[in-house]
Amino acid sequence: MAESIYSKGTKVWLEDKEHGWIRGQVVSCSSSSLEDGLLDLVFVDERGKELTMSATLKEIARNAARNPKKHLPQLSNDDIYDNVDDLIKLPHLNEPSILHVIRNRYESHKELYTYSGIVLVAINPFTDVPIYGQEVIQTYAQTAEKKRNELDLSPHLFTIAEEAYTAMQRDLKDQTIIVSGESGAGKTESAKYIMRYMASMKTNVSDVIHEEAGSSGTSVEYQVLATNPILEAFGNAKTSRNDNSSRFGKYIQILFDSDYTIVGARIRTYLLERSRISFQQRSERNYHIFYQLCQGVATLSESERARFGLDGLRTDLTDGNSFRYLATSASSFRIDNVDDAANFTATRQALSVVGIDSEKQYSIFRLLAAILHLGNIDIQHRRDVKDAIIDSKTDSALAKAMDLLGINAEQFARATTKKVIDARGEKYESARTVDQAVGVRDGVAKFIYNSIFDWLVRRINESLGESRGTGITSEEGSSEGEHRPETKFIAVLDIYGFEHFQTNSFEQFCINYANEKLQQQFVSHVFKLEQAEYAQEAIDWTTIDFSDNQPCIDLIEGKLGILALLDEESRLATGTDDSFIDKLNSQLKSPSSHHKAIFKDHLHGNEAFTIAHYAGDVSYNVEGFLEKNRGTVPDEHRDLLMGSTNEFLREVVEVGFNVGIDNHANSHPHTSKGANAKPDGMLSPRLGGTAHSNEPGKAVSGRKPTQCSVFKSSLLTLTEALQQTSVHYIRCIKPNETKTPWAFDGSLVAAQLRACGVLETIRITSEGYPTRWTYGDFAERFVDIRYSFLRLKNRHRRRPVLLLFPHPHLLQISSHHGT
């Protein structure tokens, strides 16, 4: 039986250094004359090159079914499967067959989307594709209650959106659509189209907010869509991989009433990349809003610029050389086919749609201008010593920044160049070096910007939630509205994919930690669905082993894991990056440590550490870890910010100072009582709320919460929310590194499929019974044995029976009804 798997003429996939895989076929399969039990297999690829291998019958059978460590050529499917719309339908489920179908659909048929069971694989075309208009939306909206195999429509983002909407109505359960992928894979655009679909199913909503703002721009649908340009302006930036890269994660709940009409939204954000404020790689940019601001006011008069805080400059605002925080990206100051001035107008109109009036907008823009001026403050050192100095009398950037911030310039200069040390109640000053003072200055700029971002999210939530009486509660636990029109939600999680760069830092560590948590949830969810399918079909089966990444998660978040050690070192006044890496090595590499298989040796063990993640090993450079984890400003600067004469600045930074104390953690209006309880915890509470020490992420004994403790708490809230919703998955894939339309790099795509869990899903499925046909489809396919199955087909005409095959050469028929 096994030798027939590699019978003469059988199509196979052969590994190739250039293309990854190329097609071939079996030339011969014969018994070995050298050793009993072996077969000699001769293959030839499509270029005529021959390959000879020897294998036992057992190895051949195992390879066909489960693809073990011995790499025999994997079986290729017939040509009729080259354009199959669901990878689970493939008789031979293996990596080269999956890649071939995705490549063929993408390159030859210009199909961006392919199902892989419960997952939608989405390939970025790097060009505009006219498949998201209102007519297409209405076409997919009319498919409610129909199953995929009953549709005469190609796979699409809208299919997943409609499935979530239908499931919410049918099952009366909240839904989540997880959109993931690496930078440049198209996550942001995919999430936007899903939100547009939700807002447009019942109404003809334009995706350009400002074009419709004059008529119905204040409707809840328009407000929901208006969040996109705001979050993109303040949270997205050009990177080397993507012109519009989201530098934060977001979880957006779209709220529906009992008639399943949108009544509001809630937004939660994760880990905004603060370091981008003060430094960008040469081919990258700062956040879009800074360029929109500069381009938007460049043509205004000097008096009009003053309202934005950008008057009195001697340089051109349009070339990137006016501000140090933008100068490193001067070569990328403009993005091809992007009009920053027009986008500035769109951003301002979107802010108006969500209820932020023009005066408050001017206040925001003046703070942004103050951040730019902060970066221009000149920090020098004394001629004979390394002590940092700022000339508070002549530094025009300092004067302008402090004027906008409402802070005394001399006090700010002194606090930046001098460090106050509290030694057992006695305080004294110590001079900072230039590098230390620059770090403090930049830290203040980062903190203010992050606070603005958090304030914006809070205001959007108030506009789309509390003000509409959707049952969102304040920190006192009282409802903001007398009625609760919100009954269910569909959430869209747009979060960063697994990252592995040449140099990886604190941000990549947190991002990959999040992906470990989401991967665990994903694989567990897929595994449970497999179990449920087999139970429904009453099939005897052996428990499937799946890759469990719990050891890696324990290494990161365990009691003596990396996060605990990082927090411990961050709270020490004497803590440094060097002492942190020393502590990691001593604790996690000790002979008694059970993390040695995950926490690996690094060539430069005193500068970096390596973690064996589910998607591959990643090395992290510890430089800047403690500073980024502390994430706040010195006490002297805190006092200056909170004592500012700028009322709006005080309002904004209070939000920032409360993150981790009463933000994103104590609003759980639906988690406590009742059968319909649901964990949202999405809103930042009102300012002035009190913290409870028994809640995760809260300050204990007056401690300042660290960035990783806040992030860990946020992930806990997120995973709890996901567990109580029905989850749908979209895996976005970047087909090439050069952003070339319709170009496909097989090895790059395979790596992403592996990193986002698609290949693991395929492996779990193929371990069991991957080929699943109804009796009718099976009888139609295999004409020679049709007669034997016709009676079965007629017997179960109304409810077709599912056929499960461990692989195409072994047949097992379920006797129970399925779908």
C-alpha cells in the first residue's frame, strides 16, 4: 500500500534553493538490492534534474500522512486544485501545495484572499484594487445565513465581516475579528475596510469622511469611520517596510443595539511606539501628524501660524530641516502620492466629527508644535567638565517651547540638566551629562505625545460611547445613560505581527510577547474546533499533539521571568541595562533554571539575550530597555507639567500619569454579574478615579507602573475578552519586500504563514482527517465508485454526511450526519 504512494508518475514537490519548491514526479520506485525493507525512489524535477532517495515503507507512509523529520518529497495535488478557494480542500495538505495555490491565485487570477479553514489569508497587492466599493459591500451583505460552500463569491474580507455579523445575530454572542501580520502586510487597510463594511451594510456610507461631513457627518456611522484618519494621523508613520505603518495595536468594539444597528464604539490601544518621537531611521518618518501640521500651515501668514505655535521660524516648514525631530527623516519628508496638507484638512474634519471643536484642536496642535520645539533645545557641556548646560536666556527653542507649554524656561532648563537625589530625606542636586540631559528632554517630549494620544482615545470613547448612553460606566460604577441600547458588539483587533529585525529592542520584545499570547489562543481555538468536529461526527481519533508555547510565555511573564526582573531593575535607582542583562543571565541560565531551552545563549551575552519564540529565535539588544520600561518623566518635570499655566496640557498629562493606575484596568462594567456579563474594560475612566491595589497593572505602595506591567495587564484584559467572544481570523501577508504590485516571494510568504500560525493550523488538521467531503461531492468526484454511494447520497439527501480521510489513500466514512 505504502509503495503506491510514490508510484511511477506521481507528482511531487522537490526543494529548490532559488524557488523554494518546484514540481517533479516519480520516475521509478523499486526494492533496494543493498538492504531489505528499503525502496529506491527516483524523482525528476521540471527542469530534468534527477534525485534518488531511499526510504522504508513506514517512512513513506508517515511522510504522506504527517510529514516527519525525514524530508521525502511531498505530494503534489492535481491541477484541478490549483485555484481552490479553501486550502483545507486540498487532498495533500503541505507547505509547497499551500504556497502554490496562494501564488497561483494571487499572480494568475489576481485573487487576494484564500480561506484556510477558519482563517482568511489576505495578500497585500501593493496597488489599488476595485473590490471594496458600495456595490461589493451590498453583494456580500446579501449572503446572510449562507455558508461559504453555498456562495458563488470569491473569498473576501467582507465574507468574514458578514459571518461575524450573522453569528452575532444568530448566536446572540459578541464577535472578534483578529487582523494580524507583519508591517507592510496590509493590516491597517484590512481593518478599515471591515469597519467600513459594518458601517455601510444598511446605509451608503462614503469612506471619505470629509466629503459627507456637511450632511450626515455627525451620525454614529460617520463617527465610527472618523476614528480611522485620527488614529492614523497620530499613531501611524512611514517605515522602511510600509508607508502607513501602525505603530500601536488597537482593539475597536463596534456596538450594536437590539435591532443590530450601530450605536457607538469603544477603542483600546496598546504600546504606542514612543521612541519614534525623537529618532527615526533615515528612510523612515515620525508620526504623520507632524508632517500634516507642517505642510498644512506652511502657506499661512505669520499671524495665522501663531495659532498653531509655528510662527517665528527662519526655515522652510516643508523640507524637514526646521526641527531636529523631523530632520533625520528629511530625505523621506514627503511620501509619493501622499498629500500631507490635504490629509491635515481631513484629520481636522474627522476631529470635528468626533466632537473635538476647533479651539481644542488648536490646543492639540500647539502641544505638537511645543514637542517639535523641545527637540530643538540646544544642550551643550561646559568646556572643562561633562556637565550639561542649557542657556535659558538665549535659547529661542526653549523659550518658544516653554511659552507653548506654560512652563518657566529657567526651571525647565535646571530640571533637565540637574538631577535631584533624595538620600534618606535629604535632597541634593547632581549634574547630568549631555547624553543624560538629552535623554530627559526627549523623554518629556515622548511623554507629552503619548499623553496626547491617550487623551484622544479617551475623548473618542466618550463621544462614541458615554455620550450616547451605551451603558459604559465610569469609575464610580454608575451608568452614564438611563438606557442601555447597546446589546452586542463586533470587535476588530488590529495588532502588530511577529517582528524580527537586525536589531530588536524593547518594542519588539513586547510585540512578540503579545504574539505569543495570541498564538496560544489561536492554536488552542483551532484545536478545540477540531475536537468539536470529530465529536459531532462520532469519530474515534487519537489526541493530536500541538505546539504548546507555554514555556516561552512562562519565561516572559512568570514569577521570576523577564518582565519581573525588568520591573525589579527598573525600580532601582541604581538599575542600568548592564545590571539587567547580568540579572537575566544569572537567574535564567543557572543550572537549576527550567528556562534554558527557551532562554538561549547569545554571542554578545553582556549586551543581548535570545528567546526561542514559536516563530523562530529572536535576539534582543538590552540598550534602552530600562528607560523605555520606566516610561515616565522625572519627578521635577512631573511637577512642572502638572503646575503648568496651560490648562489643556495639565488635562492631557494627567491622563498620561494615570495610565496603569486607573486607566484601562478598573472599568469592567459587564464582568461581574448576570448571565449576559461580558468583559469590555475598554474605556479609560474619568480623570480622578481611584486605583485598587488588587487589580493588575495598578500601582502598589505608591510605585509608578512600568510600561511592561501596563502592557501585561492590557494583554490579560484582551485575552479574557477574546475568550468570551466568537473569534474570526484574518492573516495579512506581505508578498515581497520591495512593495512591487503582484510580485510573490515564496520563501518570504512561507515564513509569514509559519509565523502567523497558518501552517500550524494546517499541521493540526492534517494530523487528523483533513479531507472532508459530503457524500454527494465524493460520488460526483469519483465516477468509478459512484453507484456504491448513490444510495448513501439519497438516504441522506437532506442532511449530507461528512467524509473524513486521514490522507487520500485511506478512507474512513463517518456514519453520523454532518454539514
